[in-house]
Amino acid sequence: MKDYNPEAIRNITFIGHGGSGKTTISENILFKAGEINRIGKIEEGNTVSDFNKNEIERQISISVSPLHVEWKNVKINILDTPGYSDFIGQVISSLHVSDMAVAIVKSAEGIEVGTEMTWEYVKRNNMPSAVIVNKVDNEHSKFEDTFNSIKDRLSSDAIVITMPINEGINFNSVVDLVKMKQTTYSDPNAKQGKDSEIPAEVADNAAIMREQLIEKIAESSEDLMNKFFEEGTLTDEEIKKGLKSAIVNGSLVPVFAISASKAVGINNFLDFVAEYFPSPDERKPAKAKIGDKDNTVEVKCDPQAEASLLVFKSLSEQHVGELSIFKVYSGTLNVGMDLINSKNEKTERLGQLFILNGKNRKEVAKLSAGDIGAVVKLKDTHTGDTLSSRERTIALHSFEVPSPVIRGAIQSKSKGDEDKISTGLHIVHEEDPSLNVKYDPELGQTIVSGQGELQLSLAVKLLKDRYNVDVELVEPRIPYRETIKGRCDDAEYKHKKQSGGRGQYGHVHLKLEPVPRGTGFEFVNAIVGGVVPGRFIPAVEKGLQEILSKGILTGSKVIDVKVTLFDGTYHNVDSDEVSFKIAASQAFKKGFLASNPVILEPIYDITIKVPEEFMGDVMGDVSSRRGKILGMDSEGPFQVIKAKVPLSELYKYSTHLRSLTSGRGAHSRQFSHYEEVPKDVEQKVIAEYQKSKEEE
Ligand SMILES: Nc1nc2c(ncn2[C@@H]2O[C@H](COP(=O)(O)OP(=O)(O)OP(=O)(O)O)[C@@H](O)[C@H]2O)c(=O)[nH]1
Ligand SMILES: [Mg+2]
């Protein structure tokens, strides 16, 4: 491939509900542009994008695929993202490096939840965007209705660019309202459609739609608006320029009618992309930080400037190897170039540069600002990191990683696999940073968390497939806490042992009192007259701290108690630190049990977003999870419910919410506070702990 300057590059991300046709459209684009000779099919498991074993087995995309074609001297980079909501993290990172979001919706079904959810990111970031109405060959295709719901639910700035002539099973031609031509695609395996005059029966409708397009273009700028009022129309040149700038500034969202499986409308779309979609240098400059300073600088998409790139994806595939995929933000990358990772200041050498079409990689000598490429996985560089030149080391603003909505604990079926588990899960995290892995020392479990059950189970599957480690995903333990509600004025324990040689002797009196939530542990030394010598006081405190960290009823930490050491005795020869530690912890145990002990559980703040019609069901379900509803708010067609729910009731909640709301509900969560568990739950928790102790 040749060198492409920024103005000859287009970066687009395909987003949309699962199964809307993103991968099939991508495959057709690769074929039309001559990158492949045969159109692969999802059903046959041979598309360029979905090459991974799990993708072929499940017939869905799981990992974002970077693709590229050349069309009319423009290099179009396409990021084909997964529609399944577990993988939304990859959609967010792909959109971050793209200049245009293209949502694919199904013509019969209209806007589905996956499209709605990813579109939120497009709106929030004011990204230029377009919509493809796909599957217009479906017998129930409703292009007009779908277009109206795009205007309603995605963007009121949507405007038709290509309209179907004969939608339904015979769909084979569109009217292109920019070219004012009909294009007919009679053979899916032909590289091109055939342009002709617009047929008389649709001419009136086409004229009306064209008029709407021109008006919309005029609305986007005051100059054009004045011109339009004076002359009643715009010249071709004005339409061209106006259309382009309206798309860049987000005031016009072009809509295309396509059938991917019949390859109808693809060429019109590509022509439009090359001509009107923004190039990376037409977008606002990216933002970055210099050094450890807080001030933000702008990074212009300029091939002459110092080089910088952002890694937005890592790929690790058997037979393909490990790759870091990046976008060049400034400068020009050359083979052999050394760049600095701004996070750890390590130098990384770009040994070879690649451009990708799925798993197929092509070596290139150069990549200029605005382009997307890959290198063999860099040792000290991770997804989200910036590499830049020594002369101007910057950290580009990276994408947000969605916070987890589901957690599971990894349980190994055999001992000694810890290293493999940790390496394997680390790779999964690199590939998709929205999957987190953490060993929780308090729970003694490795916790994986992420966006959905499928994402977690695929991580487990990778451990089996690649490392032959059998693990199970189980419900994580709950980090309970213990505390007291009452007080004990005198908890006494004497530790005394006489067995040959030197004995052991330690004796303390403690007072236990509850303190307000969040205070933690307070220790007061109220010994007078040296009845417990000063040198043993730290041992007493240490003994208390140890028992507090182990807990008494459930093996959970004890919090919010004040312990006063007010009396005791010692022995000149036999007393030592160990004896006082034991005495303190035993005295505490006695005092704790006598002070009305209770178990506390973590309560989470959750925010649930659902369409109005599911409100009743969702609220009922929250109540059945011991949740307390705090309030409700409406947000467009959605209701937002805020509630406090115990963590123990939230296991797999995201899956449950999805099934309760036909996939249209989502939630986020955040730790709030600790609260006393109800008595029936307390008994259950204590019994479970006793049982697990006996098993050990
Ligand atoms: N009839 C018809 N079927 C289509 C069309 N485009 C795609 N399909 C079929 O729809 C199914 C889903 O297509 P994909 O290309 O995998 O959709 P996707 O959006 O990439 O799906 P995910 O990546 O899993 O979100 C496949 O069975 C395709 O053959 C179309 O235009 N018409
Ligand atoms: Mg796909």
C-alpha cells in the first residue's frame, strides 16, 4: 500500500446491536474494494473479521477487528466492533480513536437496545456519525418507519442519503440523493452496481427527499441559509462543501439503505465515505498531558510533527501472535523508530509496522498521523498507553473503561495452577481492559469482574483452551464485617502456662465499647502504676489487632470498637510479649461475645436505567433483593432508579436485569456503606462459616 496523508484517511467504527450486520457489511466492503476475492459468510465461519475460534463457534463478533480498504484513493480504516453488550469496552475504545461512528440498524426491527447503548457514547462525545439501515432485503423491511425511529431515538439530524427503491426480498436498487442517480445491484458478486436515471415512479419522492437534504445542509450554516432563502436552492459546489462541514460538526447524520447479504448500496456508501466523511485532520485536535504536569496540550494531526500514538487494543491469538494496535495521533512512524512510553518512560522500538485485515497482516514502511496500524506486542506497553518521541513526551487522553457490573471468583480444580491462571487472565485483561482480575487477600479468592457473564466465561474458557487449566467461576465471598452494639466493662483473661523451664504469664482486663461507623479501631492504654509494664503494651495492642483482622463470628474483620486496657498483672520471670498477645486476644473474644455482636454487610448504591414499561417489574425485583429504592427520575424514554442493595443480593444481577427487560435495562454500582444484616441472614452467614471451617 502507498503512503497516506491524513486528508486521504477515514477512520470509522461500526457499532450496533448484535447481529445487525456489521461484520457482513465489512466483508462486502473488503470484497468490493478488492482486498478479498470471495465474500465470506457468518454462517460458514469464514469472514475476515470473525476469525477467532469462539467467534466462529458462536457466530458473533467478540473482538474488535481492524480492517482497511482503499477506495477512490482514500484509505478507509474500519473498526468492526462486537454488538454483544459484554464487549462494550471495545466499542468505547474503538470510537475513541475513530473520526466517525456508523451505527448499523436492522430495517425490520428498528433501533434495538445495543444500538441505543453504544450511541450514548457517540452523543456524549459529540462524534460525527452516520447510520446504515441494513437488511433492507428482509421481507418485513420498513425503511421509512426505521428512518423515523432513527430521527426519534438516535438523532433528529438524521437525513436520508440513499433510499431503497424496491425494499423487501427483491431489493436491488437505491436512489442516491447526492448523485441523483439510481444504482442497481443485480449481482452480489459484481464489484459495482449500475448507475441509471431515477425511474419515473420514484422521481417525485426522490425530489422531495433531495429537497429535505438541501434544506438540512442549508440549516447547518448561516451563509448557506441566507443563500438558500434568496435563491431557493444551493449550487452543487455549495451542497458538497456544506454537506462535508455539516457532517464534521455533527449537525447532519447521513442515513444509507443497504443489504449486506445482497451487497446492495455498498458502493454508494463507500463513495460517500471517501467524499464526505471527515478525515482525521478535520477533527478537533486530540488532547494530551505533557510530563507530570496537569496542563493539557493539543496534538494536531500533522505528519510533520513529533510522533505520538495511542494503543487502543491488544490482540493475542494462536497462529497470529500478539499485537498492539494503535492510532497514530501525530508525526510519521517509520520502521526502527524508538518511542518512549510516557507511563513508565521505557523506550520501545517499532521493529516492524503492520496494517491489518482481521488476522492478515501486511508490512508497511511508514504510517502517518491519523492512520491505524499494529506492531508486535511491545514488552512494556499496554492498552491505553501513549508512545511518543523523546523530544516531546506526552500522554494522550485515553478512553474510559466501563466499571464492572458483574463479578465472579475463580476456583481452581487442582492446586498449583496459580501462575498459569494469573498469566492467562492477564492476557485477557490486556485484550479487553474492561475485564479486571484481582486477587483479594481478604476473601482469599481471585476475583474477575467485567461487563457480563459471557465475557467472564470466555476468560475461563481461554484458561482451559490455552493453558489447560480447569477452573470454575463461583460466587465470590462477601466481605462481611463484625462489630458490637453493646459494651463490656470488664473482659478478663489470664494466660498462664507452667511446663518445665520458663513459663508464660500475661493477664489483662479490657473494656469494649462501640464507636460510630467508620471510626475503625481505637486502643486506649489506661494502665496506672505499671500493673502491666509499658514494654508489654505494644504486644497487647498487636494481639488485639490480630484478632480484629481475623474476626470471631464469621472470620471477617472487626470494625468500629474502642478497647481500653485498664488493668492486669504480670510475672517477673514468665511474662513476655507472646503471653500478653494471647491474653489480649482471648480477653477481647470474651468481651466481644458479651457486647451484643452483630454482622455488617456491604451495601451498594445502584443506578438502574430501564424503559418505562419495565419499571414495575424492576422495582419489585429490587425490593425482593432487600433493596431500598431511593428515588426515580426520567431520562428521555428511560426511567432511572436509584437504590441501595446489599452486595450479597447482586450476584449475576446484570444478567437477571437483562432478561427482565428484554435486554434494555442496564445498571451501574458503587460501594456505599456497611449495614447490619437481618437476623435470619446473620444465622445463615454464621452457619456457612462454621461449616467451611469444619471442612478445612
Ligand atoms: N437477510 C440479511 N441477512 C443479513 C444481512 N446482513 C447480515 N445478515 C445476517 O445477519 C446475521 C448477523 O450478521 P453479522 O454480520 O454477524 O452481524 P454483526 O452486526 O457483525 O453481529 P455481531 O458482531 O455479533 O454484533 C448473519 O446471519 C448474517 O448473514 C442482510 O443485509 N440481509
Ligand atoms: Mg460482527
